[in-house]
Amino acid sequence: MPKYVLTGADGNLGGVAADFAVEIAKPEDELVFTSYTLDSIPADKLKRWQDKGVKVVAASYDEPETLKPVFQGAEAVSFISTWLIGDRRRSQAKNVIDTAKACGVKRICYTSFVGAGSTAENEEDIPFLPRDHHFVEQQIYASGLQYSIQRNFLYADNIPNFFAPSWKFTENRWLTNTHGSRGAYVARDDCGRVQAALLLGRGEPNHVYDVTGPEAVSHEEIFDFMCKETGYKAEFVDMSDEKLKKYWLGRGLPVNVYGDFSQMRVSGRVGWTSYTFSGSVRRHFTSGPNSLPSGNPLDFHSTLQRKQFSH
């Protein structure tokens, strides 16, 4: 009776992964879901999982002693980074990896980020967003554990929540330095389904999957779509790196913060967000013993059209 542990089941991504794991698990599979506190899981969802035979327990990345009894005897453990950035986030990941190895877990699964496979010799040369993920991946490789890693692209779901509201801060404009480059924004639900599938042994062993949307879109296309759906009137402004820097520093952004901020934007333009199609994942969105979720990945427009917009 193989045991599979999904941590972070209370989160947006983890919740999708948990539901899909329940859906595709075999009768002999033992599923264990964790959250830092069970209070963060809606009561109806918790009951639904438990009624399906899932064991749901509290365990914290910050407290390895809470992870040990959960990881004992597990075939595979899947974990998701928290929103923390820097040393504490890295420490949490190391706690999970070290505890998994000490408990005899055979395989570790991790939700990483596109760009984490950078071969830069100096960490400072790795784009800001995937920097911690690059560190975590290196820890996984060094552990000697089998692994299944997915590098998710930016979520299309976050555009209405984060991108669009920021335009009011910039005088009803979207300021960008991407100059028409495109990115394959991905549906978070697809990332969650891939996570569950990898945890339960689908896909190839010791393999890294770039999980992106099936089409690449530009910032201008995103902007036009959001304005059309919401009736919002604004201006799209494509700026040079230098002009964008001057603007943000003029708004009072500290120089040391701008260093990370600008690297994130410029890196998007020159490569690490310029993925076009999720070929590796799309090939596995089929049926078969080693396939990932069946069906087709959601495209950008389909993902956003599921959102509720206020006009």
C-alpha cells in the first residue's frame, strides 16, 4: 500500500493538487495531506477528503519534528514553497528534503519556477524570482533522492489580482520594458493537476517539467484583454530599461530594491519568461501509464474568462 504525502494542501495550488490526487489515486494508494494548521482548511473540504480515506494532519516546514511521523514510510513527498523569500524559505525547503531523506522517502516532488535551471556561476546572475528555487533544486539533486520537479510559469490567474490593480498606481498606465516579447502564462489549476500526477508516480523519474500555458501572449495582448473585459480605460506604455528605471527611482523606490525589481523585468524580456508552448507537458496531457493529467491545458483566455470581472 504505497503512501503519498502532499504538503501545503490548504493553499491555492495545493488545494487543486489535493482534489486531483483524490480523483486519480488507486484504491491501494494511501494519501496523506498536510497543512501548517488544519484551521486553514474549510470544514467541508476537510470532511470531503477524510470521507475519501485521506489522512489530513498538521505539519510545519519550520518544525522538522512535525514532519517526521508524516514522512515515515512514504513512497513520495510533494512540497510547495511558501511566499517567504530568502533564508527562511530556503531553510524550510531544506527541512523538508533532509527529513524526507532521513525517513527513507524514495522520491521528492517540488513545485519550482521557470528559470530555476539557470547555469549561471554566480547566484546574483540568476533572475530574482527563480533564485530561491534554483537553490532548492540544487539541494534536491545533492540529496540523492529520486525527484520529480515541475517548473511552473507565471499564473494567468494572478493577472486580475496583481497586474491590473497596479495600473492605477502608475497613473492608469501599464509600464513595461518587454518590447513585445511573449510569455506562456499558465492556469494554476493545470499546475496543481500536474503536481498531483507527479506525486502519484506519473511522468518520467528524475525529470524536470516546464509547466507553461499552450500559447504565448504579450503584455500588450494581456492589457487589451483586461481593458475589454472590465471596461477599464488606461494606456499601455513600452519603455526603455533606462526610462523605466528613472520612473521607479523617481517614485521613491529604493535603489537596492530597484536592483531586484529591474532584473526581474529585464530578465522577462531577454529570456526566462519567453517560453512559448509547454511541449514537454502537453505531450503528457494524454492517457497512459506515465502520463500527466488527461485533457488539454487551459489557454490564457480560457483561464481568465473563468474569472469574475466587475465592469
